[in-house]
Amino acid sequence: MSRIQASAADRGYGSEHRKLRAQLLATYQPGVTLCWRCGKPISDPPHRIHLGHDDNRVWRGLEHLICNITAANRNRKRKRQRRPRRW
């Protein structure tokens, strides 16, 4: 049985997100712009740069793709550990 995933807009990645990401990418300078999450310079191509948010879903700034995915996986693991097991 497959799960139905909500649309990007329903998950908070709609027009506001796309507009803010485009604005920040317009100021992006490879090797100069810093990742908001790890603080290291970003030198990735623009299609590999994410607009990151904190745990409260507040947009914080551009971040490395790997920083974004790592944070998402960490949060997913934390949620799984809190759920009681079903036998």
C-alpha cells in the first residue's frame, strides 16, 4: 500500500518558498556565501543548494544539500524513536 504525499505547496514549499529561494540565489557567490546550518562556504551549483529552515519551520537561509538531508534524516530518526512500538 503506497502513501499519498501532500503537494509541495501543502508541505510549505509553495510560491513564497520559491520566491525567497530565488532572491537568495540571486545574491549567491560560490565559495563566499555561507551555509546557515554548518557555517561553511557553499560552492555547489545552484540546483544543489537548498533554502533551509529550522525545526520551527522558519526559513533561515541557503544551505548545502547534504546539510539539509542530514538534518531531515536526524529529525525523522528522532520521531521514530519517540513512537511506542506496536507488536
